[in-house]
Amino acid sequence: MLKILEIKTKLKHYDCWSTLCEAYLCTGKIHYAIKINNSEILEIATLKFRDIELLRHFINISTKKNIIDILYFKRNFNNNVEIMYTLNYDETVRRVFEIFHPILEEVIPMDGFEFWTLFLMIRRKSELSSIVATLVDSLEAKNIKVLDLYYNLYELNSIIDRVVMPLLTDRENEILYKAYTKGFFETPRNITVTELANEIGISKTAVLKILRNSIKKTYKILF
């Protein structure tokens, strides 16, 4: 029977921009990673700087390790910065993990380290030692130091909710999109909940319930 292997590891990735977080005092959260081609990957992230002045220095340094280009950045609140950039795919941890075909990857860059959680599917407990040894060897061959690593093995049914992201239904997509395009989330609102409900043809209570569920699912996917 299929099992889920959860691996948590703390890495020092000397050739990655994450090491700059030590000098520039920032913590990151990677929301999306999109492989563009065999040599580039695009990431969308939020960085939190302890001193927002360090953002300017971070943006202006000439070499940012494996970052090819910063495409967009915007400060929003509490020293948080939304940022989108492209990376040299060969110089990423994701490139190493690719050989294991993970079903989910999560990473937090913090203080010069990368804290990774990944989930793999395996069939037999006897595969564990081989997977872990290959993982460590593959990382260290790419100048990525493994500082800490531990794992848990789960039956598929006991953890499926953690590794399979909730999907919006067609109805939830439709109503969330209509609410957004009609200005329901603007301040002040461009459309009231009553007007929105009348346009859709359902009750106010139903609209609010669907929006709450949609936002909750979307938040879980992003964070």
C-alpha cells in the first residue's frame, strides 16, 4: 500500500540567494514555483525584512547568487515585500528534489538557511534508508549542506488532507470571480452583498457562505 514520507530538513545552500537573508535580516515564504524551462524557474514570494532599509540594499546588490532577474517587487505592510524573480534552475534545491518526484514541497528561507518540508510517495518502509541517503548525497554534491534532517512515515489516508490542496468548485470559482470583478472586496464596496446575491440568483446567506469557503480554500493553497 502507498505511504507518504514527510521529510523536514534544514539546509545551508551556499550558491542560493537564501544565504543573503543572514546579512539582510529577512525571512521568506515561497508561494509559487513555476518551472519555465530546463534552465530557469520563476518564484513568487513574500520577504519580511527586520529593517525595511535593507530591502533597498538587497535589490541593488549586483549579484544575488542564483537569482537571474527580479521581475517585480512591492512593499505592502509590516516590512513585508511581495517579490517575483527568476532563478537558475540548476542551482536550486528543487532541481535536486526533482529526482524524488515530490507531491508537495514547502520552503521557508530564514537567517541564511532554508527550511524544507517535502512529501514523497513510497510503497515499502524498506525504501527509507536508501531515499534519505540518496537525498543527502545529492544535496551535498551540489554544495548544499544538510544541517538537520528528520522524517515521518504515514499511511496515505491519515495525511491526505495535508498533501492534497482543496480545489474550488466551479460554482465557488464563478462567485468568487464575480465578487472580485464587481468590486465586492474594494473599500468602499462597489456592490453590496444584496446586489451580488440578486445578480447571482441566490440568497445573501448563501453568497456569504460560498465566499467564506472560497477564501478559506484559497488561503490554504497560498499559505
